[in-house]
Amino acid sequence: MPTTDTLSNELEPVTIENPVAGIDQTKGDFQYDVTYEFDAGTGLTEKTVDYISAVKKEAPWIREFRQNALKVFRAKPMPTHWATKDLENINFDKIRYYLASGQKPKRTWDEVPDDIKRTFERLGIPEQERKYLAGVEAQFDSEAAYSNIKDIVAKQGVIFVNSTEGLREHPEIFRKFFGKVIPTGDNKFSALNSAVFSGGSFIYVPPGVKVAQPLQAYFRINAENFGQFERTLIIADEGSEVTYMEGCTAPKFSTSTLHSAVVELVALKGAKIQYITVQNWANNVFNLVTKRGVAHEEAEIKWIDCNIGSRLTMKYPGVVLKGRKARGEVISIALANDGQHQDTGAKMIHAADETTSNIVAKSISVGQGRSTYRGVVHIPKHLKGCKNNTECDALLINTNSRTDTYPAITVRGDRNYVQHEASVSKVNEEMIFYMQQRGLTEGQAMSLAVNGFVNDLARQFPMEYSVELKRLIDLEMEGSVG
Amino acid sequence: MSSLVIQDLHVAIGEKEIVKGLSLTINSGEVHAIMGPNGTGKSTLAKVIAGHPDYTVTGGDVLLDGASILEKEADERARAGIFLAFQYPSEIPGVSIANFLRAAQQARMAEGEELDASAYYKRLYAKMDMLKIDRKFTSRSVNEGFSGGEKKRCEILQMAMLEPKFALMDETDSGLDIDALRIVSEGVNTLKGPNLGVLMITHYQRLLNYIVPDFVHVMYDGRIVKSGDKSLALELESKGYDWVKKELVTA
């Protein structure tokens, strides 16, 4: 007879008896005083950009790149003709663009200054690293405080450092791909990031190397009125495979905080990149992130994106399917609670024959929360054998919730195949009563309904992240019952 | 030994009174059947006892072991031992039966206390064996795409796991063919015993061929108008509900 444990695993792969200590919103809502050695001050001018570049001892071309980006940022209007007017409430003159306690991340936790270390210990990062990660980078405001990769992975030739170090130590790889997937002028916020970027990860995986465990970055905003602008570049060389996970938190401040990252992925022939985000921002954070990957021949890029928290998130991970038989996928979960707007989606640009893309977006709107799906699928006329599947499902809880779907699917030619499905469902009173009649409180019932709604997606996540997602949903739903 | 006492209960939806002074006492170990024509308030009675938010109690009381439950939320009543087997159970997409029951068990435990997963599955499988339910069943989403018979079996399985003091069975026979009816009835008969009181609400006598009641009550226009033993059900079957109406008029 099989043991009961085995049976329970077969039946319920997602359920875990004792969830590992993940992050939750109460856990993220704290702040320790930190003395910053480097501070670019408040507001954004050429001097701010020069300061950041000088502190990082950058090559002249990078400084020029930054200064040029600042010009582009200033020239570009806010995208408020299609996006929410709430963007106009960002006051760029009141933000601090660079805050760091040191320039070089530590390789062991013992070396990390105590005031920063205790933050990450409280968030459980060192513990997770020991348990299941191949490498960790922990960014505190503008710079990585800690960065380490396990020996076994480093010996395979895998590079995993922060972007500053990547530019300094590996310019020959970095420069070749940097800013190529997402050019400075892509949008106003990619330009802003290009001017003041700091931190983020640089990853290179050599041909044929399959990194067995995930690499993880953790982004922590600690300071008030601060902007975090990490820049991540991941290159998976031919036939290689890598999974990258990022988590993010910030304490709750009365003023708003800006997080504006740029993430570029390059999957060369036959390579696979899986990029997983579980963000849990405090509800004063403007989260405006540009994420895109290029998939070459037979390569695969998969974005798994869970957006919980923040005041406004605008994020549409994309894949440019550049080589024949390339595959792109976006799996997205967004939960908009009271006072929050999740404006998320996906972009799939087919640029070669027989490329396939898959988008599954699920959003949950609670109370006054608002969620918006925006998608772009582009298949030009001259291509053949391309396929796209798009599914957008929205779940509404309480009558004031709002959800909008803007799918823009452009398919030309008659040799391609596209499928689009959308649904809106409500957690109705009868369902809640049914669950309450079995002994669950109203909050537990709603939480279970939401977890059920995202269950088919959560099953695709690594175990630790699906547990964390469940915990975050539980907390959001418990708090939403009056 | 527990008791569920309904005292002169009056219930309304909005302005409309549906239950008009109903009294009934059910003790552990007893099986009561309430029969009556459509629209007389049978299902309302079951939902009100379970705490459905759509109904307003305008008079009377419902006591579980001597204490009123009317001020309690539906989930508190459930945890106190009231189980409603729904006529139309809700679908919960993406939530497996095993996970749902596990959440229901967890909700019955003190804060900070964790359910022992292996003991839980052991118990679940034992109950499923007892009810002759296939093991694959509990990995399906609750009621999603279930046939009428599967939905009712799912209700019986939940009842077996949650071990209520009183089970209110709302039209358990509706939508079932003879085979499904027999299987579900066997389930209820298996769960019957000295620690469980059952209130069966049914329109037809045929269910009572399978689950034999100790008491039969006829409900009409929001009240119980006639009570007796199982022979009353047979009499109703042969004479029809008109017979009760006529008797009422003559009385």
C-alpha cells in the first residue's frame, strides 16, 4: 500500500502541509533606518545622471547612453491618451533616484551590513537560498547588497551578477545585447530607466548548459520617495536553459514610490528561458515595468507574472518570435484590490514562420479594484504556420469591481491560426453561502474561490512560488471582508 | 444526545411570509421527513435553519441543544453541527473536493492548529470506501460538470466527512434516476445512527422507500398540518395532496 503522503501528493500537487516561510504583506510592511553612503538627492537633472554614472565608475559610452536617454525621457509625453490619468500624479521632481550603502555586493550574508541583512532575513531570503536556489541577488534600493551563485553553477560558466558588475566585467557580452530588445525610446518609462538604471541582474548561460535550480533576485524598496530602476539582461546561449524568479516588496509609505524596471531576455537557438515574477508591492507603489524577450529559432521564452499589490501596475511582458519555430508564452495573474489598478497584459510579435504563442491572463477585481487586460498579437501577412492562443478570464468580487479587456490581434494572411477566448465570472452569493455552510468563514470562502480560479495556472509554478501566491491571495481576501 | 428545536418559526423573503408558525423537534438518531406540494416553504425551512442571508426570521426561534442559532452566521452554524445537503449544490471551479473538504476541516480547528494531512487523507479514503466512491472522484473540482447523481454523492461524502449533528436534506431525490437514488440512499442509511438527526425534505414518497423515516410531516402553506409515522407517506401517495387540503378545509 502506498503511503498516505504519496497519495496526497498525487491528488493535490499544489497543497503543502507546512508552507515555507514566504513573504506576505504584513511581513513586507516594515522599515529599518539605513544610512546611505551614496545619495543622488531629490529630482532628476543631467547632474543626477552624471552622479550615478560617476559613482559606478562607468565607461564613457554608458554615460552617453544615459544622458541621451534622459533627453528621450523628457521629450516623450505621458501615455495618458490611452492609459490611466493616475500616471500624471507621479511627481518626478520629488523622487530620489539613487540611494546605496555600497558599490559592491557581498558574497556572503555575514558581510552584508547588519541594518540591511536583517531586512532580508526577515523576508526569508537566506533561508530560501539554502533550500532551493542556484543563486541569489538581493537588491536594497539602488544596489545589490548581496549576490552569490552556487559553485556548481559558476563552474558551468554561468554568469549571474548585478547589472553594474555585468557592464564592468563582461562588456563584450553585455554591450552586444543591452538595449537591443527594448530600445531607450520604446516608451517614456523605458527611457527613464535607461537614464538612471541601477541594479538588476545580468545573466549569461553558456551553450548547452541547463541550470537545474532557479536563480532568484529579490528587490526591496526601503526608502520613502524613492525610485527603483533595476535593469535586467538575461542571455541564454544556444540550447541552454534557465529559470529566473523575482520577488519584490516595499513598506507602506504615505507618499508614492516608483518602480520602473526594464527587463530584456535573449533566447538564442534552441534555448529556454522561464521568467517568474511574484510581486507584492505596497499599495502606494507605481509599478511601471517594460519586459520583453527575443526568441530565436526553436527557442522558448515563458513569462509567468503575478501582480499583487501596488497602486498602479502597467506591465505587458512580450516575446518577439524572431526565429522559425520559436515559442512564446505569457501566464499572468493580477489581483486588484480596493484602490488598486492592475493594467497588465502581453505582447506577441510573430516574425518568423511556424512560431507559436500562448497567452493566458487571469484577473481578479475586488471591491473598488480595477483590472485591465491589454494584449497585442501581431502576425504579418508573409508568414505561414503561425499559431496564437489567447485566453482572458476575469473574476469579479463585489459589484463595484471593474474589468476591461482590450485584445488587439492583428493577423494577416490565411496560413496562420488564431484563437481567442474571454470570460467574465462573478463569485456569487450562492457559492459563498455553499462554502460557508461547510464551515468556512466568508473570507476563507472568497479566498478559496479565488485560489480555485487561478489554480490551473498556479500549478505550473515551482512549488515554493505557488505556495507564496496562495498565501498572498489568502491575505488579500481575508482583508477584503468587511 | 442532541436536539434541534424549531419553535413557532415565521420566515419572510422581503414582505412575503413563507413559513407561518412552524414547530418541530428533532432528536439525535431520528429521521424526520417533511413532505408537501411545491411552494409550501419546505426548502425555505432548510435554508433558514442553515442561515441563508436571503431570508428574514420574523418570529419564533431555532435552538440547537437549547441555544438559539438565529444570531449566528451560516459558517458558525455549520461548525456547530448543522449540515445542509443542497438541492442545487454550487460549482466551485478549480477547487478539488479533497481541498474543499480539507479547508472545511481546517476551519473547524483552533487558530494556529494545523490539520494532519496524512490522517486527513486516511479518513477521507475510509469514508469513500464506505460510500463506495471511486478515489479519483475527490481530485475533481467541486460539482463542476457533475451529473445530478454525482452532485448528490458529493453532498453525502461531505456529510460523512463533516459528521454533523443534524443533516437537512433538501430534495435529495430530485434529478436522480432510480440507480442514483438507490446509491445515494444507501449512503444516507450508512451514515444514519444514534449521533445523527436527519430532516428529509421531499416532494415524492419514493425516497422514503429507500430511507425509512421515523416520522412523517405534511407541510402546507408554511405550516405542518399533519404528522404521523411512515404510513402517512403511503397514504399521501395514494390519496394525493388534495386530500390534505380537503381535510384542512373541513377542519
